[in-house]
Amino acid sequence: MVADQNKMTLDDTFVGESVVIKQVKKLILQVAKSNANVLILGESGTGKEVVASCLHQLSKRSKMPYVPVNCGAIPRELLESELFGHEKGAFTGALTLRKGRFEMAQAGTLFLDEIGDMPLSMQVKILRVLQERIFERVGGNKSLQADVRVIAATHRDLEDEVKAGHFREDLFYRLNVFPIEIPALRERVEDIPLLFCMLNERMKEDMESSVQLTPEAMASIMQHSWPGNVRELSNLVERLGIMFPEEPVEWDDLPEKYQYDISQIDELPQTIVSPTGNDDNESDRDEIVENENKGASESNLDVEATGESSVSSHMLEPSNLLPKDNFDLKDHMANLEYSLIQQALKESDGVVAHAAKRLNMRRTTLVEKMKKYETMFGEG
């Protein structure tokens, strides 16, 4: 029961169902209950701080403080005081005694983010704390106990940093007891719809606004390389939420850098209702299924668009019985769809928007189909 609850907590916090993310979740569950030091590796924006938070929530120290500190964001001359605190009068401006992050995290978890940016002089002092579990405030001589679990993270390759002399080898091995590497977003493309939904729900809570991507738009952003990873995706969700509040975002509504050719994609991604896969609102689910069915029917052009009989009656005519030999349904449907598109374009004098209306489909969908058939048949 506890294991199931832990998994639910993890799934709610760290969203993703790809193979690589399932492996990361497995590692988190394995090490969470121990007091082992954990080193989280990964590119900027992959969610290293989310993993650190999950490790604390699932640990035996979860009811005690969780204290994060970004080692790269604090000036070198202030980092020692920030981590270990200082005594009154320790330096100019130290008017009162101040506790450092190690004291604040007593009996809990200290998250040292971007530890690869920490200067060598400070690395020596962190190593001492990890080895001896004691430290002193700046300007003080009293040893204080450090009962903290240390989780560190970096976007740097620390082994290369060690070889270059920028990071202490002994500290690296102290931190690298249990490494967890977070994959880049481009390595888990199938998680993008789930992440988009999660970020959209978060935006709705914060800004009372949400946004929805059409399948074509979702297929397009799934082809992006995402150098900024989940952080970049979060920025895109917020940007679209401001530009298109409560509106479906089409392919051509996306910023140009996210507009990719999707004409060769056979199956568009489905709309994700909930990042956890649970949807308690039956009516919402029915509406989404209805919309998806409508979208599917758009891709199979209604034969009524030609002014002839309906698809069902048309298909029952004896002349349209299944041929006996050498019949390829996919090619047959492609030829039929191509023929109908050409007829619609001819009737509309080549105006794509009018042709799309004639075929009862979105203009962007028709444009993608035209690109697809231009490749197949050599013309638009």
C-alpha cells in the first residue's frame, strides 16, 4: 500500500510515462528511503529540482525541512556565509548571528543545485561536512552537527570537470553515491502531450486561463529539439495561454520556430485530458471523444463533398465491390482523397480556405494534406 502511494505521489509530481522516465522513477523509489547522497545530472530545464523535491517527499525526512540553494546564483564571497551562517561581527555588516542553510536543513534535506559552479575553495569545506558531519559558522569556533541528507545537481559533466581540475575528485565520489540522470525532453518526445497538459493545468490554477492544441499543432511541437527542455515547453504554454486564452491553437498559430512539416505523419497525437491519466469528469471525456471522432472524420473526406450520394450508399453500389486481386486500400483511399481535394480546389479557384470549407476541414489540415500529396503525386 505504501509503495503504491509513493508511486502515485511520484507520478503526480514527476510527469511522464516514457521508458526512460519510468527508469528514472524506479531509481527515485529505490533510493528515496535511504540517507545516501544523490547526484542528479541533466541538462538545464530537465527538472532536476523536481526530482530532488520528490526524493525529499518520499524520504523518511519528509516532515523535516527541505532547503534548496542554487550554488551558481550566489556570489563566491557570500556562499560560505549562506551555507554555514555567520556569527555576529564576523565581518563588516554582520550585525547579528545568522543561521546558514545547513542549520536550516537540520534533520531534513539540503539540495545543492548547480554544484558544478561551486568554487574549489568552497568544495573543500563541503567535503569536510560530508565526511565529518560537522561545520562552523563563519567567524565562529564552535562545531555544529550536520544531520542533513545532501542531494546535489548539476548540468555539467563532473567527470570532465574533475579532469580539467575544476572539481575535486574526492568530493565527486562523495556526492556520486547514487547518480540519477534526467533525460533531455528530445529523448522522451512521447511525454510532451502529458507535460503540456500538466503545465496547462498549472497555468489554469495560477492565471485562470488555459490553452488547447489541435492534434496538428501538437504533432508539430513534438518535432522540436527543445534545447531548453521542460522549461522551454513551460514558457511556450504560458505564451500561448496569453495569446489564445481558452482557444484551440492551430498549427499556423504556433510561433514560427515550432512550425514543422507534419505531412508525413500517419497518425496525429491524441488530446491528453489529464497528466495522470485520470479524468473524473465524464461529460468532459465524452466531449473530447466526440471531438476526436470529428477530427478523424475530417481526415477521411466525406464523399458528399463531391455532390454525389453519401459514403454508406456509395460504398454499397455493385461497381464499388472489393476487387479480387492486387488491391491496396491505403493507396485507394489516398487516390480518392487526392481526387476530392483537387475537385474542391478547382471549384474554389485555388483558394485554399474556400476549398477547406467545401471539404469541411481546417485550412491547416488541408495545407498539410496538399504537401503530403505534392510529395506522393508530384503536384499540389
